[in-house]
Amino acid sequence: MRQDWLRWRALATPRRLAVLFEARSLSYAELDRLADGLATALAACQLKPGDRVATHLHSSIEAIALIHAVARVGAVLVPLNIRLTASERARQLSLVEPQLLINDNETVSTNSDSKPQETRTLADLVYHEPQCGLEPQALRPSPPQPGEPQVQSIIFTSGTTGTPKGVQLSFDNHFWSATASAYHLGVHTNDRWLSCLPLYHVGGLAVVFRSCLYGTAIVLQRSFDLEQFQRSLRQDEVTLTSLVPTMLHRLLHSSPATVWPQSLRMVLLGGAAAPADLLAAAKEADVPVAATYGLTETASQVATALPADVQRKPDSVGRPLLFTETRIADADGNTLPHGQIGEILVRGPQVMAAYFRNPAATDSALRDGWLYTGDMGRLDADGDLYVLQRRTDMIVSGGENIYPAEVEAALREHPAVADVCVVGLPDSEWGQRCAAAVQLRAGETLSHDALLSFSRTRLAGYKQPAANLIRFVDALPLTASGKIARQEVERQLRGWADSHQPKIK
Amino acid sequence: MRQDWLRWRALATPRRLAVLFEARSLSYAELDRLADGLATALAACQLKPGDRVATHLHSSIEAIALIHAVARVGAVLVPLNIRLTASERARQLSLVEPQLLINDNETVSTNSDSKPQETRTLADLVYHEPQCGLEPQALRPSPPQPGEPQVQSIIFTSGTTGTPKGVQLSFDNHFWSATASAYHLGVHTNDRWLSCLPLYHVGGLAVVFRSCLYGTAIVLQRSFDLEQFQRSLRQDEVTLTSLVPTMLHRLLHSSPATVWPQSLRMVLLGGAAAPADLLAAAKEADVPVAATYGLTETASQVATALPADVQRKPDSVGRPLLFTETRIADADGNTLPHGQIGEILVRGPQVMAAYFRNPAATDSALRDGWLYTGDMGRLDADGDLYVLQRRTDMIVSGGENIYPAEVEAALREHPAVADVCVVGLPDSEWGQRCAAAVQLRAGETLSHDALLSFSRTRLAGYKQPAANLIRFVDALPLTASGKIARQEVERQLRGWADSHQPKIK
């Protein structure tokens, strides 16, 4: 696979618009020059091919150039979620042992337990003065090397155990993902992809590679800000955008109302199952929603229903993309017939080869060439996929994945807590919100606030249960085998929330 | 590379339109079923992977299905030009030694010198009854096999010596060609590619693979017929078409005038350099011409200038496509600076690996990973390519390549002919027309008609010199080294034609 995609793109269409960000725009030739400067600076850090470069960055033009620069020097990108706490971050850093950590500024703390690595700010690298003897990269990228697919990045995802797992995505994975997407959604030479998803999420990263391969433009937002997003829709001749349901909900219920431009040909809606009322509101507003199902482990899309398909079957994500297969399996991995619900399995060239340094997790997820997603779904007689539930107990809130096991482990550390069960409750804006049933030790008392101040040091904000969705209970319901009966907890919390809350919006 | 593209496409989008031909339309699922029947019939012929299947077919839906069926059984397609004479055809057949020859009907003669091969009509295969024990292909294509890229077809091209050379194109070559094209021209999900180029030309074959990979439709024509083409433009919601200059000339000068539909987003114009007056007429008629440069050896496009680029620089074919490189070299292969004229060299994943059983020709054409095209051109300071002349003495007439050496060798066989020189004269409709200066043996006489009846048994019609462009001369002009002075012959013939012909249209 020819990895230095930006260089190739700059050679093919140097003058085409590459990225538009906060009123600044770069052509592919300009973005390539920026990446070249960053690559020279990285080379000065004595990085060897295969070394890992962790990043802790907000979205910016420089952050996009850095993604290409890391590829140019043959290093592996490890984009950290900037919403993590210091201890969560330290855990990921100690697992990947990066040779270099690149921050927005110097205040990012890392736990002292982790192996110390060289740390630079992105600005340092941008304004790096080439030292004597360090040549800028040669104009033409080297021809592809045969052999193992080269790893582009390691992106963390938490498993059901709450232990972070590093998904290794290769250039091959991204190439096939981008190409299968092109051959399903189409590519228009004037496409502009409005992207507000973080670059440390596969959804945001995939837009960078798609745009570069296609020679089309990214309209990048620092994050999702309703007004800025609306302004961009009005001004920037946007043709495509990727949203999670929460964002679409806000856009559809905003005041003043969102003006959806004529140029917009598709809104790729993913990250979580789209509620029926949200799709109905989108239809009402004539927003061309394409419902998609994807995972970090598959470098984004597995299946996408185009707007016309969504009109026909609003709850389906369509058939798998080209060269991609799905099947529905029972607990033993046997294929189930149409209509039956089981685990969604995926096979295709966009599926990761392994988790980073975690053979047990890899062996569990990849069997006989199939990725066991942990997500539940079914196929209909047409072969269209319906995703019924993301990984059995996973909560998706505002596009972020939350693993109850991780939240429960953090809350359980509080000395007053005996046990805890975390579930997702439906929410029309967030998709789901995190709720907790907490059983205290005999004789202990604890306030909501005290519990939350405790957990805030251990868990990123988006993983915290909502203050008004924490319920202290005398005992958690158990199954016959003595495990916590999650469905019963969910039922109880839902009933309690309905009766005690003014309204779960 | 995943070779059974039709099966994958039918799995991804079974209901999308695949092909429209003479008021008959097939979805991808239907085309896949047709190909499956043909593959079963081919399997019954005891074909082994790597065996060659020669075809001598007009364009049809079945001919498209056969291209996919040959891929499905792992055989190599050898699509013969149906305009060849029996002796030309026999020469190609004896070179490739196909296990099977598939005809439109049983009257296609082959020279008895060639090794006899099994012959079937396409209709036989379509109506083949599966024999006991022959299973239709399994629903899911097998995963890709690592190793050497698999050859999809052998397409004949004549060299400067006039000896046919078999260009071996792999699935990889076609994949990268189609993908680089998609990432330059764009893909719209509603694309319909009107194709009147023969399926035995790389231009026609490439449309089959592009459409299949993209999941878009081919509007297939049996051949270029002005009225039918105009009707299709009016009726079939065509968005793209491929034309050679002669066809575009006729469309622009027809009566009644051609109605170019709003849906048409690009006319890919290739096969020969486009005359300036043709491009001016296209601009006048607001036809969105994309000027392209491609070769059989590169599975079609190397560079393509989009319509906006053609407006800016009418005589350029733009920059090379993604992952493709061009350079201009002197006679020793040294790169020449911008602006200087030299041979066009091409490198990229769409370049063939070798000619079939012709190591001498392969070594001459491929050196250090670069394809020496034999075409002359230059690059400007922007890196845009200008093609000044196809292979030094090659004549391109109505999109067909004619090699003077081949025509001269055939004419020289006539007992009255001492020597002959064939050149191309410019023609606004045909691009070029074949003209000949013929020197007779002392004391011999020969009429135009007698010479042409002689050559008609040896050369396909499109290779014949025009009757009014044959000139009998006393002696051919020679260079200092005693070779025929081609440029001088061309100058003389051009002057003679201008003064003796009513008008070279």
C-alpha cells in the first residue's frame, strides 16, 4: 500500500482545496508542505519506523498535517482522547510506550508510573528549524514495500472489562474503508466534508484519509458547536457531514432553525443507533440522512443505508459495503437464519489485524477471519442489517462509547460503596445517558455530590453518571446465578427516573 | 486482489442497474446470475485457472457477463478485435494458444496453421444445461489469494515492427486504474456511462470494470452509430461517455444537431490527440470534454484533464492520476526538464507487468520500473502533460491504432511493389487517415484498385490506405543513411493531397 497519501495527492492535484478551518484554507500542495516541515521535525526526534507517536491534541490544520507527517516518517500514531483523566491517559501511555508525546501545550500531565517519553508541543514542531544534515523529504514518495501491512495508528477502545484495548489500524484498513465508502456514497469532485468529530475517533480520522485519497476538502471544526456548525452549513458549500445522533438532534431542534443547504448531499449518521423520532424529524426537515454502522476495529463504516434506503427502511443500516461481509451468529459462532437476532460478525479488508500487545483480546475478537463485534443485530430477507444493541452492555452517549464495567470499577473504589450497576437510559438528545444504582456498605452514607467528586478524578466527564440519575439502593437485584441482573436494574432505574425526574429530555 | 468483482458488487447492491442495452436492462443481481450460468458452462469445458479464453464478439450484455465469468473460473480473457482479417486473427491465436475460442456465430474462420482449439458460440454457453455434478459457483467469492497478481486479460497491440504484442493486464492493474479514475473524475451513485467503444479495446473494457467496482450502470451500444448514440443521449439519463475524436467530431457536426443532456457531466475524450478545432467546437456547444491520455499497457487512463482544465489549457491532458508518475526522457532515458520534448515514461500500479511470451518486447518497454510509451510529449511548469505525437510513426484513425510497418509489410508482398511508405495525414473527422507512397518495380504497372483488393485479404479495413491517398512514385526519398525519409514522404503526400483532392475533409 502506498502510504504517503498526502504526497501522492499533492502531486496529482496540488491546487485543490484540502482543508478549511476557522477562515484559513490550505491547498493540497500547502498541506503537503506543512506536513513536510512536521516530518522533518519528527525525523529530528530520532524516530525509527514503527516507533509510536502519541498525540493529545484538539482538532486543527496542524493536527491533520501531523497525521500525514507521522505516516511520512513511518511511525505509528496513537491519538489520545483529550477528555480522559490523567490516570486514564497514563494507563494508555504505559501500554503503548510511545517514543514521543505531542501536546497542544505543556500542561498535559502524565502519571509518573508510565515510562517517561519525550514530550513536544505541536507548535514546537511546526516552528522547528531544520538542523544541519536533516534533509526535507524527497519530492517523490518511495514505492510501496511488500510484506506486512503497515500500521498507521493505534486507537483505544475500552472492552466490556473496562480495560483499554489498542486497535491497530493499517493503511490497508483505511484504504479499503475509504474506497468501499467511495464506491457506495459516491465521490463528487467538489465534495466538502464538514467534520466536527474528534481526530482521535475513527470517525474523524476516516474523514482525513477519505478526503486525501479522493482529493476533496475537509471543512474542519474544532469540536461540535451548534452555532459554528450552522454557520459553516450556510457558508462553506458543504456536501457531506458526519454526525452522531446527539448532534443531529440539536441541529433539528435548534432556535433559530438550522438552514440545511442545497449542496448537502448526505449526512452520515453513526456512532449509535438512531432513534426513530430523530429519523422522523430529519425526514420532516428533508435532511438526507445515511444511517451507518461502523466500529473502530473496522476503520469506520461496515454498512451504510443511503438516504433513499433510510426512507424505505428507517431502522436498517443497509447491506455491507463492497468486499465486506456480515453474518449473524449464535453464542457458538454458528450462522443464524434471516430474522433471528444474534451477534454481528464482520469480515473484510478494513478489519484490523490485531489489538496492540493483547493476544488474548485479539483471539477473542478475531476467529476464523471474522470479527466478533459484540453488537447484537439481525439481517432481513434482503440482506439489510439491523443493529439492535451495541455491545451488550455498552452505553453510547453523545457519540462516545461508555463501558459500564469501567465506570463501575471506578465507583466501586469509593470506600462507602459496596456494589454498583451502571446502565444506559434512553435519551432523545444524547441517545443514552449513564445511570447508576449504588449499594452502600452497611452503616455508610454518601451524597450524590461526594460520589461524583470522587469519580471525577478517575473518569472522563462523559463517563460520569448524570447527577440526577444516581440512585442509592438497599440491594442490587441478582440473577439466579448470583450475578447482578442488569436488565432488572435498567427497568427499575427507568421507572424511577420516569416518576422522579421532571422529564428526561 | 479480490477478483470476482461482479459477485461482490451483486452482494453489495443487488438491485442497482448494471447494464442497459437495446432496451433491455439488468440489475447487478441479474447480471451476476447470467455470469454464473456462463461460468458453469466454462467450467464444463474443463478450463483450468490460467487457461486462455479467446473471444471474437460484438458488444452485448452476454459479452459483458462473459468477461466476469472468465474471471470467475480463473481463466484469462483474450478479446480479439473483430475487424481483423482471418490471417491477422490466426497470428494472434497461434501466439496465445487459447484453450477455448468463443464466437458470436460459427462462421469465424481461423487459419489452419494455428493450433486448433475448442470453439463455442456465446449462445451455446448462455443456453448451456448444467451437467450432472457441475455445481454453480458458491454464493460467496473466495478470499483473495496472496502472491502474483492474477492476469485478467491479454489485449493485442501492434508494435512499431507491426508484430502483435499481447499486453497482459492484471486485476490489480484494472483496480488501480478504476480507483485512480474515480478519485479524479468522481463517482456519482446515479452515474450511467454510455459506452460505444469495443469491449476488446482497453477503453471499452475499463468501463466494464469501473462500473462494476463503482456500482454504477453501463449504457452499452453495439458500436458507434450516430443516431442511436444521439437517441441514447436523449433517453437514457447518461452522465458519462467515452469517445474518440472522430465520434465527437460527428456528434458536433451532425444534422439534426446532437442534443447534449443536462445530466452529462463528462465526455472522456481519448485514443488520439484532440485537434484544436474539435475542442473549440465542443466548447462552443458547451460539451464538458475531459481530455485523457492512456494506453493499453496502462489499463487506460494515465492522465486526464477535467473539463475546467481543458478550458484553461486545451492542448494538455493534465497531471497524472493518483499513484501514477510520468516523466519525459531523452533517448537514453535521462529525465528532461520542463518544456523539453521527449519520450513519455509512466510508472504506477496500473502499468502491465509484461507482454505475453515476449521478453524482448517487455525488456524494451519496461526499464527500471518505467514504461517507455514511445509517445512524445512534454511537461509544463505546472506538471501538466502535453502529448505531441503518439508512438513516433503510429497513425490513429477513428480511435484505432495503425502501425505503418504492418501496413507496409502487407503492401510490399505484392509482386509489383518495390517499396512503400505509409504515413498519417491529418483529418478533422478521423484524426488521421492512412496515406501511402508506393514505388513499383521497374516496368510494372498497378492500379489503386488492384493494390487495395490485394491488401484487403491481409489487413483489416481500418488499416487500408484511403483509395484517394495512394500515390505511385518513381522513387521514395531517402535519408543520408539510406532509410526512407518518412517526414519528407509525409510532406510530399500532404502537399499532393492538398492540391489533388477536392478536400481532405
